[in-house]
Amino acid sequence: MNWFIYVKFAVNKLSNLNMNKNIFLLLLTCCPLAVFANRTITVSVTNPMNIARADVPIIINLAPYGTVCSALVTQNGQEIPCQLDDLDKNETFDELCFLADLDKKEKKEYTVTLLDEGEPRPYPARVYAEMVLANTKDKTLKKNQQNNYIESLTARGDAAYTYNVQHHHGVDFESELNGIRIYFDERQTLDLYGKFKKQLELKETQFYTDEDQKARGYGDDVLWVGQTFGLGAFRGWDGQQPTHVKPVKTRTQRIISYGPLRTIVEVIDQGWQAPSGNLSPLNPKLSPLNMTLRYVQYAGHRDTDVEVMFNKDVSDYRFSTGIINVKGSEEFSDKHGLRACWGTDYPSTDTLKWKRETVGLAVLVPQQNIVSEEPANKDNYTYVLKVNGRQMNYKVTYTSANETFGYHSAKEWFDYLKAWRKEVESPVVITIR
């Protein structure tokens, strides 16, 4: 029964019992669960493109629906995996996520039932995220494995060497197609794991593949990042070059969601004394910032969403992002925010063997956030950025030539990126009733 009709019916019945209607309505206002018991909504999803699309994220804001403890999503009577996420960690679910498969120009309707009791329904994991402390003394573990799992870690800004606090140097996450770790230091660089097969691997390899795992077709670290952007790290800009995220009062990494359909991790920098980028000569030293970088990885995706959020308007600052200039790489730019490369180099020394690795990298930045596209130098392909207000979003993606399912030449990679951009800029149309 529609909740408004239910309320009207209840008010009329209580009126016949001579109960004050205003008192009853006040009780309903104070006790919304009496109104929002179990709710069912219909979600229509339309693909505007003339191509089939798989694993399209559908996100439902739960704020209008009161308290939600569990949910069920069906399409033509078939149960569809879904996920509930508590984004601000206040023990209340904020969003519902499910993934849609759509043929070209197809429209599908999904029935979503929101329940105010129970627990989220379990589904097979298609993503994974992990934080683990280094130096576990457990002889039952393999050489490169650790098991001191944590969910959040904060270091003071004067901590000596946070890079080695975590086993794989920072939080990592993956879909079936990719694997990324974010360094827990002032670089906050995204480093990459290349796969041969579409599968989850990081729980077993923890970014350090052993001989047995390698023989079974597991992937490995495929990129050397050094002081560069790696894959799309977000940094400051001093007017001439990118700057690391320092000094800060504290630096935090935490996992917001483990899956099964998307993993969400955050990097939080409190009290960052970011440079102004020579933008404000009358105010060369701007006040410190609090910045949150949120990375969202969806199942079935090789691309990763990056959300950059500040505690205040940062229009008077300049920032930067980009990708590493892999040695001898071939560059691609569409001059409208999509910049990529294809190249081959030795990865870092912590890989299993010193085999040269070929990768394709890309960053996609909204045109309205671009101040300039800097010429390539020996380290990076750089964008200088502005944030209009308090938030901006962009995307990063990559491929490893090791993939049996991916791309194996610069032409294939750049052609894929052009098609990928069209999909990004043609979102599905979602209506809720």
C-alpha cells in the first residue's frame, strides 16, 4: 500500500475513535519507521547507446526511504546481486548499488524492495580490498604473506617513514580486470598489478606473487612509479611542477566498502599546506586544506572512479594529475581531457623477476577542470587542474599486455579509450517510481 494512502487511512480511522489527528501526525513525524516499513520501488534503466553494455553501475540514494537494513533487487522475477553502503560510517546505509547488463538501446525495469530489518544479503565477491600491517611473525604463512588485517590507519604528519607500515605499502583493491595499490606516503601514487586472467588475486598474492602462483597464471606488479603520478595520482601544483601532498597534520587510509559489487577506499589528508600555484599573488600562503580522495572500483571494470573532496572552496588553488611517462612510450591526447600512453619498462624491484612489462595507461579529466595540458617531460604527462568549489571527479584506467582478455598494441589501446570515453559521456537514463 502506498505509504501516503496508508497514513490517510490511519488518520481517518483514528478520527472515528476521537483521537486528535494532529497528535497522530506528530507521532508519525517523530517515528518515521511507522511510515517507512518495507518499501518497493521500480527502477527503470535505459541504455541510450547503440552498443551493448555490461556491469553498468546503478546507484540509489537511500535518504528519501528512511532506515534501510537489507534489500532485494529483481528483474523479471530473477534476483540481481546488490550492495548497501554506509559512506560516512555512521551505521546507516546511504546508497544501494547494483549492476545492469543492457543490450543496445534496451530498457529494463528492476524491482527494489527496501527492508527495515535483517542484514544485507550475501553474494559472491567480484571485487576485493585489503589493508594489512607489515612484519607479522607467523611461520605458517607463505614468505610474502601477512595477516594483520586492518580497516583504517592514521599517521601523524611527522611520522618518519609510513611507506613501510603496511605490507604492500598501502591499501590495495581490485576487480576481475585490474589491481591497484595506493602508497601510504606523500606521493599517494597508484601502482599497478597486471593480470593474465579475469579473476580476483590480491587476497592470495598480496601484490607479491610467488613462484607457485606465477606458474598457475597469476599476475604481478607491472609498473615502476618512482616520484611520478603513476596512474593518475592527485597532487598540488606550485606554478611550475607537481608537488607531493605534504606537509600534512595527519594522513589516513581507510576502507569504506569491501564489496561484493564495488569497493570504496579513501585517502584523507588533514591540514595539507597545499601551494597556491602562484594564482593569488596578494595571498601567496593560503590556509591549510582537508582533502579526501575516494576511489571507487566496480566489478567488471578496468576503470576506477576518483572523487576529490575538500572541506572548503578551493577555487584559489591549483592542482595536478596525469600519468607516468613510461620509458619510450607513445602518447595519445584528444586535447579534451583524455590523455594516455603505451610503453614498456622494467617494473619495481619487488616483483618476482626482472621481466620488462608493457602497459597502457589513461586519465580522463572533465574539461571544466583543466587549466592546461603540460608538455610531456621525462617523468609525466601532466594536467594542471582547478576545482570549482569543493569537489571534482575524474577517472583512471589501464591495461597490461599480459592480459589474455585485453589489448596488445598502442592502436588497440587508444581505440578502446575513444570508445570508453563515449560510454562515460553517455550515461544510462535512470527513473525511479
